[in-house]
Amino acid sequence: MAIGRTDSMQELITLMEGIYGETIIGSDINLIKHLFYYLKNEMVEFSFEYEEKFLAAIVEEIHNTSVALNVLGFEEGKTRRARIRFEVFNVLYNFEVMINDIKNEIVSITIPTELQSAQQRKNKRVSCDDLFMNFIILFRSLRGGMRDAGEAISAESKFPHLMREVKEDSPNLRLINLMMVDYIHKVSSEYEILFFKDKKENPLIKKILLDSKKSVYVHDCWSIDSYINKMNNPLLTNYHSEYLSLLEEIGEENAGVFFQELVKKESREFLVSYIVSPIYLFEELTGYLKVFTTAMDKYTITEQQALYFHELSELISYAFTKIAIKEERFNKLNTSTKIVDISIGGLLFEIEDETLFRYLRKHNKIKMFIPIGELTLNINGEIVRYLTKGDNVFHLGVNFFSSNPDDLKNLENYLYEKKRGILSE
């Protein structure tokens, strides 16, 4: 059922005209189209209900009368209708949409011609200039988002004790290091963990790790083929891309000489096989874990074992980042994370770190510690809005989904006193 255009909707039209610089006054379809422009520009993930399954979607492209959505995990069924739900500027929208075309996970829908359901947010937010918080990330998946749930289950089965520690509010770095070494020793006693100090350090390996976002795996250090033959694995690579680059730059003969020298060098170090897995802090490459076998070991690292170390490095990267966020936030003054406004259902907070802002786009479930008087509220929430306010100033909107007993009641008392104070001024 269509609904009429309210004053708040007309305000939304005016606001979005200012943001996107395009006239949208007219029929509801133009307003709805600009709701999709907002979702696309802000990279908002929203609900896509199809055949009783709730999936996550993002806007890929917007056309004259249709929108292409990337629906994670979509599988085509018998019906050609779906329901989408999203929130824009305190208004929750619901639409039933017609599916035009399906190409794997890209689903094209017809833009609705009329507003069907729009509900104003019930909980009014109160502006703050004296409220601050600390926060940590909550585990969702190793790489964030919804795509990697399977990888998380796999990692949990292989590294149960490490996963348990990583999910703690305050992971113990020393304990994580001990667990990591224990898991490495299950395959090989030979390993090294290196953190880059400058850009010149081990440039070849670093370049491949940066370019491929994979682990570098050499099955047989005595065979040049293990270095240069193409690998068909989504998580593992070797020196194949570098070999192709050298072919273009210096020719086949000289490229062959380069890798023959590399084979000789690593053979002189008695290497038989190795895996080099990247370690990230946030999403920036900061070092690597290298596990290897030598001629004394009399065995090679298999591809399955290489994948085992790749998963371990992902888990270690997640743990290091979680600890870094906590230490950086908690070691500063209480003003480190400012709350812009707050309601009983959520809040808006401000950060000044672009790297952290990008990271929280994927790892968007957080636990917040909000000091109010002598109390500290512990509230879990999901980041649903990402706004760039200026140079290195970012606002993030959070919806609460769980809390400790009485915390929401204490927050409600705080909001009541805050509103009463505003009215008395």
C-alpha cells in the first residue's frame, strides 16, 4: 500500500538534493531512486528477503528504472519477487520489489514507483558534548562481513583454543603468541615471524604479498617449476606473477637466470619447502609468518598444511588488530572516542583515524564501554552508518542489540536528565 509524502520526506528530498546535486522533485520513483543513490554512495549493507531467506545486499549500479544489487550468497529460486529493508536518515523503508534479471549474485530489481512503507525512528537522539567511550570489535568473521562465515567455522575447528582467546574482550597477547607457536610446531619446528621496519625490507616477498593478498607457497625448493608455474588456489600463490613481469622486462633467458639463482640461494640455505603468510594490522601489511622445512626434516609442507598456516596468519592478524584497537583507545584520555549523539536504541560516534574507519566497514560489530557518572555501560552494537565529515573526521552510527542487565535503564535515566537539562536552559 502506498503512503503519502510527509513533511519529513520532503525534507529528505531537499537534503539529498544538496548531497548529490541532482533534482529529484516529482514522482515518488525519483525519491526512491535517490534512496538507492544514498545506499550506493555510503556503501550501506541492507536486508534482502527472498523465499524466506534473509540475505545481505549492497547497491552495485543504478539505472533509469532498475537497480543492480550484489546479494551475498544469493541462489535463484522459483519466485521473482523479494523484499528489501533499509534505513536512511532515521526512517526505516520497506519495499516489495520485482526481480528482472539474475547473474550469479548480481540481482537486478525494478525501482518501485511508489513509497510502500516508511517508519520514522521512535527513539530521538540527544546531542552530546561531554560523553565519550571506548570500544572493541566483536568477532564476526576473520575478514569481516558475511561472506567468510565458512572460513570462521573452519578456523574454529583447527584452532579452538586460539579462537576462544581471540573472542575475549581483552585477548592476552603473550598467551596468543604461545598458542601460535604451539600450532606451528604441529607441522614444523622451523619458522620465523618478521615485522617490516622499512619499505626496503625483503622487497620481493613483500611485493608479492601486497599484490596478491595471498600466501607465498613453494612446495619444492629444488625445482624451478615450484617457483614459476601458475597455481590455481584462491589463497596460495608463488612467484609466477613476478616471473611474467621479468619475461616482459628482461626476456625469457634472463628471467630464467634470475630464478635459477633464487633456487640456488635457497638450496644453499638447505630449504626444502616453505609458506610465507601475510600478517596485517588493520588492513595494512606489517609483516609475515614464514614456516619452512629443511633437508634435515626429510619432508615437505603440503598444500593442505600451507592453507592451515594461511588461516593461522589471518587469525593472528585479526587478534593483533583487536588488541591494537583496544590498547590505542584505552591508553589515551577518555576523550579518545567522542559520542556525537545518543538514544536508547543507538548512538553516533566520531573518530579521526581513516585506517580504523575503513577497517570498521567490515568488522562492524563492536562492544562499547560508556562511562556515565560512576557507572560504565557495556553495550553491544552494529555499525550501520559511515559518514565522512572532513579531513580525517568520520562519524559512525551504531544500533544497539544487547547489553548488560540494567545498562539500558541507566542509559534511559541519563537521557531523561539530559533532556530535562536542555529544556531548563
